[in-house]
Amino acid sequence: MDVVKYLLDMLMPFFSPMMAPLMLGFFIIYAAWYLTSLKTFAPMTREEAQLLWKIHKTKTGCEAQKMREIKRKNKIVGFKCECGYKHVQKRPIIR
């Protein structure tokens, strides 16, 4: 703890009183952006994955015959087409 106090005392002359609120505001905005951009995998049913794959095929003119399911913790979270297209369903952690 003494090391942290020593470092703060050493750096304090470099930070003016006007700089501290600016840095605090930047940190709060960055933390809010970071927390709202965190995402986790959202499970989907096999039918949903097949429907999304069919939509992909019709929109892009893909001629692939098969798709592979992408699983996380034994739940389907997306699919990968033979053409290389990959769709993974994600949702924000904080809503």
C-alpha cells in the first residue's frame, strides 16, 4: 500500500486539479462502454439455425449443401456454412 501512495504522491504534481475530473469522466465513459459491449453466447434451436442458414443461402445465392452447428456447452449457438459463412448468436450481458 505504501508503494501505491508513493507513486500517487510522485505523480500528483503532473496532474492539475482540472485534469482529475477529465480523467475520471473518461474512465466512467470507458467503463460504461466496456460493460455494455460484453456479450455472451445465446442458445438457439436447431430449427432456428436451419432457418437462418436457408435465409443465408437465398440472400447470397450460396450453393452449399450442408451446414455445421456451432455448439457451446452442448447448446447450439450458431452455424457454419460450407461456403465459409459463420453466424454466432450473441446477446449483451447487461440489458
